[in-house]
Amino acid sequence: MKVIYMGTPDFAVPALQALYDAGHEIQYVVTQPDAVRGRGKKIQYSPVKAKALELGIPVLQPEKIKRNEEFIDQIRDAAPEVIIVAAYGQILPKALLDIPAMGCINIHGSLLPRFRGAAPIQAAIIEGDQQTGITIMKMEEGLDTGDMIAKASTPVDGKTGQQLHDELSVMGAELLIDTLPKLGSIRPEKQDDSLSTYAPMISKQDGHIDFNSSADRIERTIRAFDPWPGTYAFMDDKMLKFWKAETGSCTQCCHQKPGTVLRAENGYIDIACADGILRVTEIQAPGKKRTAVKEYLKGNSIEIGTVLG
């Protein structure tokens, strides 16, 4: 099948590799422009571009695709049978959606219509969903509103954002390869808009812990934001990142201000929340690596009654 593949981050790499391994004709890979990183201002390719170059596939990197007639004409001249999108990073205009004979399809990291938007993997963990998965959908001008073609699900369990991301990226690749030969025969299913929820883009500021939340929700957020953006709180103007935690109940917590350190011993830090205790077991001090709280407490003290904010 003649394919144009559009993607940018690590999530989109397994599907590109799977398309190549399955023998599909990948005419172009379209990805976001190169970024400049670090003090040395080194040019950094997107993970998808790096994989495409490794596989010898031509790469296009338009700054913008909306009203980019030169780019759209180039895609039109290629006459792809299908355009496949996975976390590309720009909304596709109608002029592009109308080009391929079999349409444009998207690999989305949730069970639509739940968690449309940019951060469905993290949202599934934070909201305490038991199951999440992959949806392959036909693309239209709305944000993740197109008809659903195929789904695959997996338990969320106690997975971190990274673990779930890696699992879903492979699931998406497998489901894509299984679905492509059936595109002409599958009857897409419309989404129920009344059941839709939205997962907005995440920023570093979203990692700032609000201890007025329940301990359960904070623990899920810690897992969801591992490895990025991470969760943190301030102790005496010093940022502490929290990487692993458990939860517990406490009948006395209602008498303590949320964020109050209740205990700091035996390899954990207990912090009062609006509902229950957050027991932190892995932490990161400024300029240091992630470490078990047991090791952190050997060289650092945290006074009981300290309020984190």
C-alpha cells in the first residue's frame, strides 16, 4: 500500500518500523522541524526523523501545513492510498485530509471517545481508569472526533506514564498492521460525543503537587508524570521531585494541614493530604539524581510538621 506517514515523538516510531517491515511503500515521512537543544544549541532530530533516515525514507519537515500549498501539492502528486498519523503535532487541514483515496487515519492512545486530545496516556492514569488502549480512527477536521475503525485495550494497573506509553506504542503498531488490509471492508463506528472527555497538553507547571487533592489522585499523578514532567513540591523554597509513592489512610490527617510532613523515617516520608496519606519512597533533590528516600534521609533531615507547598 502507498503510504505517507506523519509522526514526531517516540510513540510514533514502532508504527513506522512496522509499516516498513510489512513491506508497505512509505513515500514520505512527515515530521516536525528539527529542534535546537542545550547550551551548545545542537540540532536534534525528532525520533521519527531519525528512524526514517535509518530506513532510507524521504523526510519532509514543513514549519506549518495549513495553507502550505507547496507541501499539499507535493503530497497530492505522490497520490498516497492512505495517510497515517501518530502524534504528529499539527492539525491536518481539509485539503490534506481529502487527498488519499482511503482517507487519513490516526493512531490515538486511548479508547475513544474518552480522552481526546494531546495527553490521553497520562489522563487515563490520573483519572484512575482500569482500562485504556489504542483507537485507530478516520480523521476529520475536528480534534479526535472521527469515526473509529479498530480498538485494542490493556489494563492500566500500576503502570507509570513511560510504561504505558511504551506498551501502547507497540500495540498501536500491531493494530495498524492488522487493520490496514481491512480498511476497505471495515464499517467505521461513530463516536458518542456525549461520552467524550478531553486530555489537554501537559506543562511543567502541571507537576506541582496540590496536597489538597486526595492521596490516591496524587499517587496516580506521580506515576502518570514519570518521566515527564515529573511531580514536585517545595520545602523551604527548595524543589523536591517525587518519583514513587504509596497511599494510606489516617484518622488524624483531618487535623493536619494538607502538605504537612507526618513522618520521615524507615525509608519513607508520610505527607498529609486532603484525604489520606501520601507515602513517598523515591525522591530527587535539586541537582541530584533520583534516589530512594532511605538514602536521601541519610544525608538530609526533614523536620516533622514541615508544610510542603
